[in-house]
Amino acid sequence: MDDLADTKPRQVKVLTLPDMTFLAFLLFCMVCVALVGRLAYQEGMHNEGTKRNGELWAKWFAQAAQDRGKAGYEPASCSVSALPVVTPVATQAAPVNPSPSAEPNAEVKSVVKSDPLTPMSPTSPTLAATPRTWGPCLKALTTQGGPLTNMVNPFSHKPMALVVKCDMTDRQLAGSLVLEKIQPTPPGSAIPTINSPLTESDPIDQKMQIRITVCDKGAYPIRIAELEF
């Protein structure tokens, strides 16, 4: 009897439609998880690239704070010293209508030439030194041959832009750079410092505090450093 029971043919289970639907759904979920993981990895790498750009700016500011007061610092437009004063030069002008009968000791008018950046006052001939500003320094840093050229935004693959602030309502600011100057308020004020964007007209011939921020994928600010420049 046992031998007859063993010779009974076994039933082979066949995949039904619900089984095939479940396997297809499981495969679809695995593909979605892989894609989401890849996108998260790429976004994380873009954020890390943006932070590295900000760290390069912080490194330059930290080094410049130590060296830009030295003689011969390059780029010169980022140095602490003010623009040199051009000494007025007096030159003699020839007579308008020279005459053979003019006396040798005739009075000759003089013309004073000066640097157009430092015009002379009509009441005082003293020339004041022009302070260096951030605009020429920024141009020297980001143009061809500068120490911070070819810095690319990891999100847009375009040159890294300098913006006023990170705004979460504008996702196009992802990967941008924000530079702020930190100014102390008078003693006794409720707010110890005031932060404002570093503009091209701001003088840089004196030491100042700089805050460096970058914008992540959602244009949310990521603080990199606060240092002296």
C-alpha cells in the first residue's frame, strides 16, 4: 500500500494571475527604490560640491586676511592699502598766439593735471587716497587667471553665481554663493551685529568680518564660515 501511495503523481503548482501581478509589483518597487537611491546620491554629491566651493572661498578669505596687508600682495586690488595718490604735475602751456615781439620773461599760465579718480577741490589742492572696494577685487578673483576662476555650480553646471541671499521660494538659486559683511552695532544695542550683503562699492581697505553661505538644492542656506577679511 505504501508503494502505491508513493507512485501517485505529484501536482505542479502553476503561477496564477495574482501571483504574477504581485511579482511584477515587487519588481517595480525594487526599481523605484534603486532610482530614488541614485537620485538621492546625486543630490548629495551636488550639495557636497556646493559646500566645497564655499570652503574654497573661505580658504582664500582666511589666507588673504593674513597676507593682504603685506607689500606686493597679489591681486593688488584685494590688498588693504588704499589706491595710490597721483601727485599733481604742473606743466607750462605754450602761448595761444605766439608773436616774435613777445618778451622772453612773459608770464606763462600753468595747467595742473591730476588723477581723475581723485579730483582736486577748488579750495584745497590736497588729494585724498581712494579706498579700495570689493568690486575690482571680486573681478580679479573670478576673471581669467584669478585664484577662484572656473568655479562651477554643481546643480546648473554654470559658473557659480554670487547672490544676495538664499531664498527657498526660488529653486534656481541652488548652488549659489552668498557673501555678507558683519558690522557691530553701538554698545548697548539689542542686536549685537548687523548682517548685510557685501556689495561691489563696499571699501575693503580696513579689516571686516565676512560670513560665507551657500544654497543647497532647495535654496536653503548652508553656513560655511565666519571669518575676518
